Amino acid sequence: MKKILLYLLLFPLIFSCKKDEIADEQRPDYRLTEALAKYNDLLSGSANGWKGHLFPAAGGGYGFLFNFNGKNRVEMLADIDEESGANLFESSYRLKATILPSIYFDTYSYLHLLADPDPGVNGGQPGWGLYSDFEFSILESSADTIKLKGNLNGSTLILVKASATEAAAYKAGHLNVLKKNIADYVNANSFNYIETAKHNTIAFNLNLNSKELMLSYDSSGVLKTKDIGFAFSGMNDLVLSTTVNIENLVFNKIRIAEDKGSLSLIHKDQIIPVQVSNAPLFSFDQMLGVQFSNIVLPFEETVAGTGSDYNAVRNIVLLSARNALSPGSTFPELRMSFNTVEKTMALDLIIIQGAEVFHARYAFYYTKKGESYAFEYVGAIDGNASYLETAFKPFITSVTGGTFKFDYEHGQANLMGSGTNSVKPEFKFIGYLR
């Protein structure tokens, strides 16, 4: 009887030990720790590093090269500007077990430039930057690709193993070379297009400022547009933030030819040539309010092709505005924004004082006869505009005196437009179309 009782007492002990062993192996923290070790080995195990394609929530895209050493240090290059494309930047990273395995870039790096809340750093929104991330959850992975999602803004980061040729080219400054090659192509070929199987024409434009591909096409008599972010990648590619699928056309990359003279659209084994037109595919009026609603005028600089009267008025306004504000104030842009439904136009003068950005907005009505626009001044919209109204008056007078003809501006590195006063043709301004 005693022996039977002893065995009965031992059974719970034996069962308890086996139960604890099974639970240890299947505990979430155990599995996460194991996953983090696997991802660390994967990241550091790529001998040539990883091409990174980052697509912020606000749009656009950025190409990177990452080299992880497995000991919480990472080197990177990026297509943000000339410096980031040529100079390796070393910072730290760590893998962390949260709801999903995550990678935190935890000291300042090129990734942080895109998320920097100071608009003076990279032109982002105050407090938010470009709505990008530097802390990411790992969603899925394979031997050569890792897909991640930003923990704060939800930006997308895709890592693809780099080849030895790509890594060497990146480190020799090839990101800057690729950007220049694309800019040279766009400068020489303003009006690109692709054609569907039904012979529908799709206007194709690369905006190198916003880092977006803009597609415009006629759909049952209505002009539609798509904006897709892109990142410079590898030797000759621009990787898109999403796969484009219009009729029979499917593509997720743009490739510039080795001779730099043509573009192709790529999806797996499919190659679609981009064609070039000598004239705009759709008129400026058709595109206004559809593909673009803004003409952004660089206000502190003289843009090639602008008229002498315009530059004289611009310089008068700049001098008066600087005298009216604290020393060091700058006025980088004047944004001309159209509301084609309400038939209104606003001039928004951007003011920067240190790290702060201010606006001075002026409202106008416009009427349109044929291709001619006439503007009527309504008044200052905000306190800054009221304060600077006297300084800005020469510009208001020039805009309301006579009618304007708007058109595309040829021979520019980006899609640009111009407005010319019919009474004073030398009052001609040129700006980016956004």
C-alpha cells in the first residue's frame, strides 16, 4: 500500500516536469528571442549588405544601402542628397522583442533625417518630418528579402540583398550618378508616355523633388492620375512603392538603359518601353486641378527663363519683406494654389525664421476665357499676410494687371510650368508643378 501511494505521489512530479519543459519551449518570449537571433544572423550574414527601399507615409521614396555587422552597428548610404549618397554613415541599431520582432535604429542616422521634426533639416512638416520611421516591425522575410513596417507612421521598408557589384558601386557614389542620369534623361525628354493594348495613352512623368512617378490617362472621358513613390536602386533602377496595374500594363520598376537614352518598365520578365513625345500629351488646363494644383515658385533665387519684370518685382518684395521682419528671415517659396471648383487662387509666401516656418496667404478669384486667366484680389487671409501686405503689394498689382497664359516649361529637370502676363510679357514666372 505504501509503494502504491509513493508512485501516486511521484506521478504529479513527473507530469509537472514535462509540462514545464514544453511550456518553456513554446513561450512567446522564447520564440521571440529565437526569432531575434535568426534576424540578426540574417541581417549581418549578407556579405554585400542590403539595398533598402523606404516609402514614407507622406509619399515619395528613398534608396539605401545598409551594412549590419551583427554587433549593433550599421553603416548606410542613402539617395537623400549628395552627401548621403557618397559618405557612409555609421550608427547603432538593436533588435527588440515587441509584439513583432522589431529593429530600432537608435542613434541619429540618414533614416532620422527623413523623420526629423525640424523643417529646416529636410523640409518636412513641423513635428513630423516626412512622416517616415526609424523603428520598424519585421513582417516577413526570406533568404534575400525582408519586409518591414514603421512603428509610428507606418512607412514601408523593404530590404533586398545587394550583389557585390551593387555594393561596390554604391560605395563609390553610384546613387548620385543614378540620380544624375535620371535627371539628365528627364531634362532631355519632357513628355514621356506608355501605350496600353487598347491604344490608350498614359502620360508618364518622374518628379525628382517629390520622388514620385505621376501617371495621367483618359478614362471614359475623365482625366485620371496616379502618384507612386519611387526609390533609386541598384545600378539602373527605380523601385516603385506599389505595383502599377492599368489594363494590360503591370510594372513595379523603372529602368534606365545603359546608354542613358531610354526608359523601360519592368515586371518580372515583362519589359515595356517608355515612348517620348515632342509635345504635351494633355494640355495645361486639363492637368490643372488633376495632376497638379500648385505652381511653386522658388522665391529667393532667379530661375532660368523667368522675365526681367518678374525678377524686378520679386526683388522689391524680398527687400521690403526682409526689412519688415527680423534679420535672417528667408522666403524660399511662393506657392500659387488653384481651386478649380471654387475658381479661387491663393498666393502663399513661405517664411522661415530659424527652425520655424510661417505662411503669409493672399486670396484671389479668377475668371477664365479660353486659355486666359484674369485675377481679382480678395485680400489677406492671415495676420502674417496683413502685416506684409504693403511689402507684397507690387506682386499683387502685377498679378491683377492683365491676363495670364499658363503653359508647360520645356527643358527643365522636373515638370515645371510658367505664367506670362499678356500686358507685360516680361512678367513671366516659372515654378514646379505639384
